[in-house]
Amino acid sequence: MYKFQNINKLTAIFLFIFAINLHSANAQEIRILQGNDSIYNDKNQTCKFNHQAGKYLEIDGANIYYEEIENRGKPVLLFLHGGFGNIESFNDIIPLFCNDFHIIGIDSRGHGKSTLGTDNLTYKRLQIDAEVIVNQLQVTNVNIIGYSDGGIVAYRIAAANKILINKLITIGATWSLQDAATAEEIVADMTIANSKETFAEYYKYYQANNPNPEWDKFVKLCLEMWIDKTESGYPYKNIRSINVPTLIIRGNNDKFLSLESAVELSKKIEKSLLLNIPFASHGAFKSHPQIFEIIAKQFLNK
């Protein structure tokens, strides 16, 4: 793991230069991937989540939707999406992994085609849902890629150690009570009333695809989850219980996960690596797929 004595501008510059050099050093590899089996090859564009091929599992009053892109005999790779999103949020990068992994995607409770049910929406609740599906599918030694809220859930799953995890990749995933306070400041002006306009694309998709759309309730519960400082929220102190190789990815302009928080997190997870991607924001894997592809594949296949 990379060790940092303190957090300052020198640290940020180091991470910036590291990512730039990494990108430059692998420029030839990127071009090769573009010509063969990478995200840029049209033949892999059919390897995506489609909200048609999946199944439902009833869990504590909600119907949770999941899909498998089957590649039996290969390692399992589970995708956990971010807030307001759904499994199709990963479709730009899913083709990167189709040849090497058996892929599973879960629409988190209330998201995509999964219903809300009657429970409160918490990170603990989403953790339990994911664990139930993994156990139902009888898969072991699973790899996880979690984005934003999905990464927070992935941290909780890894810390709980109830299912066997091989490796973990998170993107823009917060973890501490300070992160919860930051989220509270960011979403202070967000209301149920303005959410339909602010998140128009998500709202339109949700209304068209969710079997029991409850947008107002859904937004209210999401806002409460994002600022939850109880044990059902962010993993916080339990993060030290994570004992699996973990790749922490952060965009340098991410307003939810600060550089200071990301480096502190990397110190607390013993088997961790931290990648800070310059010019990227919260969804770094979307804006910089080339860098994500090289590092994620190397990490998972090492």
C-alpha cells in the first residue's frame, strides 16, 4: 500500500503525476485494446445489462431485480451502482470484462426495476439485499466493482465478511462520518420538488421502468440515507475490518470524496491501493475509461 505521512499539496501533485505517467506509459496498450477486445470494439456492445434478461428475488417485502451475463467457470464480478442509478449505468464498461468474468448486476432496492418495499432505505439494508442475492446464486470468491453508493455498500459487505470476496474496486465511494457531513452540505438544497428537474434523466427512466414507481418516497429515503450517521449508514470504524485487496479510485475533482478522505481510507485498509485520476469528477470510470480499463484489469487479474 502507498504510505502518506500527511496530506498536502505535494501529495495531490504526486497522485496527479502518477496518473499522468501511468496514462502516458500505457498509451500503446490503450491503442492495442481499442483494436481488440476493449470497450471500443463494437462486437462487445451486445454484452450489456438490458433490464430484460434478469430475475426478481423477493427480500423482506421488496422485489430486487438482478441480471447475470453468463460466463460459467469464470470468476464472478458483481457490479453495484450509485444513487438514483441502475445496472445500466455500467454499460459503457461492461464489455471490458465479458471475456474474463461471469457478471452479475443488482438494481439496488428502489432503484431501476427493484421495488422499495416498506423498509427504510439504508446502506445496511442494501448490503443485506446484495448478500442475499449472492448467497441465492451460490457464488463464492466474488469480485466487486462499486460506484458511489454501490461502493459504500461494497465496503460494508467486505467489512461484515459474511460472503467471500476476492477483490474490491470502488469509485467515488465515501466511508466516514465526515463524508456524511459533506454530503449533507451538498444535498442541502435538494428537495423532492426539484429532484424531477435536477435528475430528469433518472426520473424519466425510473417512471418508465420501475414496476411500482414511488419517486417522491424514493427521493426522500435516498436523501435520508446519504446523511445517515448511525450504524446503518457509512462503514466508518468498521472499515478496518476489510482484509481483501482493495483498489480505491477517485476523480481529482470529486466533491463528495475528498483527497484527504481517500488517503485516510487507504491507510485504514491494509491491502489497498489508491488511484487519483486528474481532470475526473465523481464518475471517473465514465470520463476516463482508458485509465480505468488498464488499472482495473491489472488489479483484478494480478
